[in-house]
Amino acid sequence: MLLNFIAFQIGWFACVLGGAHGWPWIGVFVTAAIVALHLYRAARPQAEAALILSSGLLGFIADSLLTGMGLLHFPSGQFHPHIAPWWMAALWMAFATTFNVSLRWLKPRSGLAALLGAVAGPLAYYGGAKLGGVSLVDPFASLIAVAGVWTLAMPLLLIIAARWDGMAETGQANAAPGKSATADRPA
């Protein structure tokens, strides 16, 4: 779990600092390495890949909406000024590697996930702004909008993570001969 958390932090800093300094591909390459390692360690890499791609798409759409509304501005890595940069999609993908590992404990707690999203999401964007990776055009409105996005995104992404949990072994693979697969699962 610690390696997973550290890998995400490295990815976060690589994406934000790369975007801030005009090297948006740095974060994308670091994230690709993190995702590759994550998928290599996964019991079912296809399920984890589906989760990671879903998170990247959701994040790209959400951040593009905020960008298009004029609430966020990014210094580099955009195909168009009204859509989010590709390194932000990579950042959401790196974050998805934590859902079935270091954030596994949060999956059954959707209310807490929404609360953490409402607080941690804006804090991450505020930190990214301090490092130069994003500009909060109207800081108050931008952070409120980010809080709204993350209040919805965290529980939704954890529901998707429960559906596509490629880090857990399948129940049948772990069941001893003559024992049902559900007998090994915690209540």
C-alpha cells in the first residue's frame, strides 16, 4: 500500500510540475510507468485497465467542463484552450491506481468518499495552483466548482473500482477444494 501511495504522489508532482514548466509529457511518461507497474502487479490487469481508462475519461470531461467554463486555466499541454490538458487526464489515471490498493478501505464508505472528495479535491487543485500547474481564474468559484466535481467523482469512481477490481483475486481462485468461494470473503 505504501508503494502505491508513493507512486501516486510521484505521478502527481510529475504531472503538475511538468505542466507548470512547459514539459507536459513528463507527467504522462511517469504516469505511464506507474500504470504499467500497477497493471503488472494486478491479478486481473484488464479490469484495472478499464478502471484506469474510465477515470482518465471522467477526469478529462470534468476538467474540460471547468476549463470551458473559464474556471481553470492551464499553462501547457492543451490541444485547445477550452479543454483540459492531456497531463490532467494522466493525473486522473494515476489516481485510479489507488482505488483498489491504498484507498480500498474507502470503497464501502460513499458518504465519507464524497466528503473527502469535497475537501481533498480543492486542496489538490489549490496545491497545483501554488506550483504553477493550474490557474484558478476566480479562486473562490473555481474551488467551489472543483469541490462539486470531486464530491460526485469520488463515490462514482469507487463504485467503478468495486466493479472493476483487478487487484483482488477472484473468489474461486482462492477457495480451497471443497470450500465455497464466498466462505473466504470478509463480511
